[in-house]
Amino acid sequence: MQKIAMLGSGFIGRFYADSIHGQRSRDRVVAIYARSEANAKKFAEDYQCPIWSTNIEEVIAHPDVTMVCVALPNNLHETAVMLCVKHKKAVVSTKPLGRNAEEALRMMQAVEEAGVFGGYLEDLCYTPKFLKALDSVKNGALGRILWAKSREAHPGPHSNWFWDKEQAGGGCILDLGCHCVEISRNFIGKDIRPVEVMCWAATQVKPIEAEDHAIALVKYENGAIGQFEVSWTFRGGMDLRDEVMGTEGTIWINNFLRTGFEMYSSGKGADYVAEKAESNSGWLFPVGDEVNDLGYNHMFTDMFDAVETGREPLETFYDGYVVNAVLDAAYKSAETKQWEPVALPVWRGQEGVTQGITLVEYDENHYLIKEEITHDGRHKIILKEKQSGAIIERDL
């Protein structure tokens, strides 16, 4: 059983608490830290927490707490993690791990040097659809992965601190791109080094200093491409989609917005529909179980099982650090308009991976390019002659 101190009483802290109390049943949020006394008391009342305080170290150090969950603004993550290290408390942190790779690396090294458990709460890498897709990829159903694309777009985050560049560390690239980069890393292979990034970003709509829309390509050492599309300007709810393409197949995932659950309401009886839904009338697209469909249940189960069995979770502080490094390169590229290298002073994956080439033998003299049946009923093949390099076409 884990006795958790929740740091942060806002939107994500409550999502986390709902999951923790609902998934394995035996785990409980026993303590809450909030900067506001009123918010701390309200959270404690709602989730029956016997311990509450506006003193963060007091909550972390409490002897009844076995694990700390960081659900704070980005600029407070490092302070919270270092206090967990000081008091030797297992810690799990919301995404992104840091505002940049430098912060993330300091946190990663601190928990590792202290022998403290550190888990990275990347919920979208735990959604049921993602886990099923990842299993298929790892089992070779798609062949060699060539391209992994992830999109997250919505009208913008819930809390005021997200819109402050100093507190958040950036805009939608940091807030949403962290999900997308880690999703692509999983599909391409976490042991494959991300080498460079090309990114476009702009502030198109919101009156903020940070970017509210961005698109980027992440090139991996084996030749695979990761792609992310993120926006705080999208209208119509929250759009979460992933695509994976390999030499032998393709996967499309729609985690939110279009999930097979549709309803119509005049608006007279509807209230909450789904996270970031913009309307409660007309045709609506609810989500059956948000906590589960967004991955929170599977995420906390993995974290708790990992700390209790002494293994690493699926998502670690190291993963959070790699993600921050990729996003740092994206921000630099958005300024320079060039491919920018990903700086990874600590890298634990493969070295010197070469780009894979998949050549399909047709016979001893030819490679197969394509086989198809045309609209007029012809069955044909396109081949490449090995010796001359000529491209030829044959009817079968």
C-alpha cells in the first residue's frame, strides 16, 4: 500500500487522486500540500486526507508518507524533487519533468545518486489503446518503424500559470509536445538516439509570450522520423491522435474527441461532457472513462508496482530528461529555422546505429518495389533490376 502526499490541489492533482483512489483501492492520498490554505482544506475534505499544509517540506517529510506525487507548476518541480531526495521519499512527477533539460538532468541525477525511486508521470504512454499498439509494434506487426506521429491540440490549459512563460518554461511545445515526443520514442525505440529537430512555432491567437501552435520533425539515428503537432488554438475539444507507419503496416489511434461515443443534447440537461469540451449542446463526444482512457490508472499501477518490486517503471526520470532535451532542440530550431542537434550529455541507448534499408527479394535478379491489382483488373508488379538499376513493370 502506498501512502501518497499530493503536492498541488489543482486540476491534475485531482485527476491523479481520482485514479489513485479508484485503481488498486488500497493506495491512498493521505496528505495534501497547496499554496492556498483554502485549497488545501478543500482537497483534504474531498479526498479524506488527514494531513494538509501550506508548508511543502512538512508534507513531504511527514512520517506517514511513503511516496510523493508532484502535481505543481513546472517551475516548482525541481524544488519538490530535491526535498524528496533530502527526506528519502519515493517521488513521481507530472510532465514535463523540467522546464528544460538542464533542470531535468539535475533531478534525474539527484534521485539516482540518493537511491530514491523516481517515476515520470507520462499518462498518454499508458492509455489502453497506446499500450495495445505498442505491444503490436514490439511484436513486429508493423515491421521496421519508419514514422511515428503524435498530435495533441485543444483550446488551452486550465490554470493561469501555464500561460506565464517564466513559470511554465514555454508554451504548447513544452506542455503538449512532451506527450508527443515520448509517444514517438516508444514506437521508434527508446534506445534509438534522437539526433536533430526541425520545428516551426508561432503565437497565432493567444495574448502570451510563449508559442500557442507548433509542428516539428525529430530525426532518429536509425533513420526513423518522429513528428509532433501541438496547439492551444484548436477549437472543438481535445484532439489526441497517434499514427505509426512501418515497413509492414500502419496503426491509427484516436484517444479522444472521436472515440465511438456520440450523443446529442439540447443543452438543458447536459453539464460536464469531457475534458476541454467547449460545448454542452448539439452533437457531443463524451469519453466513457476519462481517468482510464487517458492512462492514469495504468500509469499509477505501474509506478506503485515498480516501487514495491524494486524495478524501474515504464517511464523514468531519465525518459523525462530525454524528452526535455528534444524539446530544447525544438525551441532552438523554431528560432534559427534550421535543423538543431539534440544535446544529450547522458545517453544510455544504442550507439552508432545505422539507417536500416528494407529490400524485398523478388528473384535472384530483381528487387520487388510494388505489387498491385489496378482498377481495370490487371495484376502487375514493379521491379528493380539488381545489376542495371533499371525500374521495370510486368503484368502477372
